[in-house]
Amino acid sequence: MTVPTILYFAWVRDMIGTAEESADPPADVTTVGALAAWLAGRSEGHRAALADLTRIRAAVDQQFADLDASIEGAREIAFFPPVTGG
């Protein structure tokens, strides 16, 4: 099984304290939302950053993804704040 790289951007990165980490979630963690919930248990920073998933966007292998998107076989999963234009 592939161990995905988890990337964090902007204030998500600041709250967690790292821009990236490797994660080997349990076999029952198969979606973006389940991964976020599992990651929230890693540290206080993870919990705070991932507490309100309505404030977070995600991408799986550089493609925007919903919380119910599969992470099976993913090499990279990113969490970031919503992107706005200006």
C-alpha cells in the first residue's frame, strides 16, 4: 500500500506546524473526510486545524476533492483554506 504524503498550506500549515508529513492511516480510513478525522488525533495543532472541515478544502493527487473522495492509492493529499480571487 502506498503511504501518502500529506501537504498543508497557509494557516492550516501554521496551525499544524509543518508543511508536509507522511501518514500511514488504518485500512478503514478510505476517504478525505475520514483521513482528516484520523489526522485530527495526531496533535493539538492537527485537531485545531481540522476541527471545522467546512473551512478546509482538499486535493487528492493535485485534483480538488470532496470529503467523500477516495484516498485509496493516492500519493499526495493536500489540505488548504478555500481559495478566493481578487
